[in-house]
Amino acid sequence: MKRAELMKRLRKLAKATDVELTFVREGANHELWEFGSFRCVIPRHNEINEITANGILKACEESER
């Protein structure tokens, strides 16, 4: 999955669950984002493994239940 597609899906999920998606900081290979009160690490690669991307989306989705 492209990184842009993952970020698009995260923004859509945040809007649907009425949660704020906030950039925290940048690392060498990853970025740290807050999805509500949950912190998630997003790789800064153009192409992200499908399993990793789906895991990030699932973790964010479950954090707001």
C-alpha cells in the first residue's frame, strides 16, 4: 500500500470516529502520530507492506472502541 493511501485512510477513519489525527514528531525512518489518545508509528517509505498497513489501521480502529 502506498503511504499516501494509508494516510488517506487514517484521516477518513479519524473523521468517521470523530477523533483528531495529530502529527507528533519525525524520526529517521518513521513518523509518530496520535490517533486520539493512541500513538501510532507510520513508516516513512513510499510503499508500506500490506500487513503492516492493515495492522496500523486495525490498531487505530480498535483504540477508539
